[in-house]
Amino acid sequence: MAKAFTMRLYKMRRLIDLLILVLSFYSVELFSMCGIDSPIHPPQKNQILLLFILILTWFVSAVVTKLYKDRVSNNFVEEIVIVLNAGIIQFIIVAAILFISKSTIDAGFIIAVLVLFALLQVLVKYFIRKKMHWSFFNDQTLSQKLLLIGTASSIEKLSQTLTTHFYYGYHCIGYVSDQDYNIQGLAWLGTTNNLGAIIDEQQVQKVIVSLPSLTEESIRFYLETCDAKNVKTLIVPNYEQFTSTTLEIDQIGLIPVLNLRSLPLDKYENELWKRIFDMVFSAAFLIFIASWLFPIVALLIKLTSKGPVFFVQERWGFNNTKMNCYKFRTMYVNTNGDGKFEHTIKNDPRVTPLGKWLRSWSIDEMPQFWSVLMGTMSVVGPRPHVTPQNVEYLQKIDSYLLRHQVKPGLTGWAQVNGARGEMPDIQHMQTRLNYDLYYIHRWSFWLDLQIILQTIVNLFKGDVHAY
């Protein structure tokens, strides 16, 4: 019963959005006509026609932005960004229609309807997601039965990821491999030779194949076996092989070919758009927030510990050029007399009590907005590392310097995904690099906006890696 209700709720998103749009339209109209001195003026005629135009343009924008794509396993902030994107496209289309038709309808009314519509959408989508996540957590029979095929390390990594993110809606019933790897909490169900029988016996709904090397013959075997059982197959590539480039499948006639594209920010229009956004965003921050916040922080630093207000550190930026990174000082002066670089660790004795609080809210990084305004940094991008870190890791990690193909940022895709702070080993840095390269090769304005929103959410939720 719960499963049916939850899944119906998810599949009825288009109908629910339609009802929300109608509700928003008449709510704004009622508000503007209830006697309150409102600057919003509802249309006096052709109301049904205007509502029809809003509905039609909404579903056009939803198709363009792929709003109704299955995003259960994606971050909710991404869904907010997609809703915002769809709303902007809808407004542009509606404005164009009204302009061409020389309509006298109040633009304020249209904006009010779309803003209310967007807010209600976000709230309803959040409720639906929470309802689905609660259902997945409380009843594993609601989740899709998932079978893993791979090596010991790949199976263990996938299992941990899906267990942690239970709200993806997958339940790992076990794995198939040439031998039993004795993975804790996961059953070995047999070898790949018995894949078809295992799928029938366990009623598998989806198979994930994660092997370091796959031949054409093995891929065909997995696909044909699963297709015969009407089971979807997901192939996980050796991700680290693909982080240094962007892959796109094109066609020459009927022949599929891999196209190694240039970076999105290599295009002048993208670079210009990102720079304009950086200038506007950083200028607004410096004028409206830094103008009163920075003097307070500077005074507190002076009152609580000896030393300068700012800490200047050499880091590497765009195209491996060295740059000065400005931060509010959060450590005691001269605690490391030999000048050797040391990573900040949790409960680091070098950090002052005020510095610990500044770091937890990332206020110590905010002076870098000046670098953003000046053009040496961006609001979003890979975080710049200090010179000793760069020298160390460029010798240990292949393609490490590719993270410097774009300007460094105040926040980044790695940071909002938890890959920030202390790097205890090479694997942690490799993970951060993978996130950075993913961002570089898949940049879009909407991804930047998503990262900024997620950064703000993380600040208020608290980040265990912020120390």
C-alpha cells in the first residue's frame, strides 16, 4: 500500500505541478483582488487563455530542462536549480509571447505567479522525496533489488555507497564473481556462468557491472543475459581513466565515434559569462556583507590573539601560475618556527578559539572575494593548493595539474561532496582530483549555481570537514 502510494506520487509529478500552477495563478489573482493595496494587477480578460499559455510554456520548459528526469539519487539542491532554470525559460517564453501579441497584461502578475509556483514546487518535491526516502529506509521491499558484478574493491565500494545513500532506492542482495571475496554484509551468490539462474532465483531488477577491464565479448554476455530476463544493466567504467577528458558519443553515418571535446570554459561566451557572474557576485558580497562583517572579524582577531589580521599564503592558480591567497588569520603566530608546511588537522592546537569558529563557517576564506573581483580566482572552481602540496602530488598522481585548467574557486564540486579539509593519503587526494576534473569537463552556469546553493546549505548544516 505504502509502495503504491509513494510510486504513484512520484509518477504523478506532472499532474501535481499542473495543479500547483493553477493554484498559484488563482491565489495571486485572489490576493490582488481582495482589497489590499497591491502593486499586482490581475488580467481583466482572457484569464483562461493566459493560464493555458502558462501551462503550455511550463511543459515546454520542463522538456527543455529535463525537469521530470528521474533524480531520486541526485542532490535535492540540483532539483532546485533545475526548477529555477525551467522557471526562467518559461518566463522568457511567456514574455516573448506577450510582447509579440502586444498584450497589456501586468508583468508583475506573471512574475508573482511564477515565483509562487516555483516555491510551491520545491516544497512539494521535497515532501515527495522525503516520503520516498522514508519508505526506502523503513521497507527494503520498496527498493529495487540490485546485483553487483565486479572485483572485491569495486563491489565493496559500490555496496558502501548504496548502503550510505539508501534513499537511492536500491537494495544490494549480493554479488557475482569468480570467487567468494568474503565481503561483510554482502552475500556471494555464485559465478557469472550462473548469472541467468541467479537473476531468476533472486528476482533481480537491476545489475551493475564494475570491472577494471571489459572485453566486447563480456559486455555482450552481460547485456544479452540481462536483456533476456528484462533486467536493466549498468556498466561502471574505470572512472579514473576518464577524468582527464570529456567523452561525447557522436555518429558518422551509422558509425558511433567518441569525440574528445574541448573544455566548456574554452569557449569565449562561457568564459565571459562566468567572469561577469564572478564580478557581480563578488562586488555584491563586498558591498553588502564584507563592508560590515570584515571590520568586526578584524577587531575580534586583534582582541583575541597577537599578530596580523590577514594571513597570506602562496598557492597555485590558473595554468599553474603562483598567486597570493588571502585569509583571515586563524592560528597563533610562529607556532611552526621551521617554516615547513603542515596540514591542518582536527583539533589542531595551532588554531585559536576564534579561528575554530571562523573556520567552521568558512569566514576565514571570505577575503578571497577580493581575488575573485580582481580576476585571479572564481566564485566556483577547484580550491587552490599550497605550493608544497602541488609539488608533492604532481609527482604522485597522474593528471594532477589538469585541475589548474580553470581559475581556482572559493568553493567547488569537491568541497560540496565532502572532499575538503585534511588529505591523509593519496586516495583522498585522488578523489578530490576526480571531483575537480568532473567539474572542469562538465561546467555549466547551472552547475555553478547548484554548488553555491549547496555550499550555503552545508554552512548552516555544519560540515565535519571544516576545521
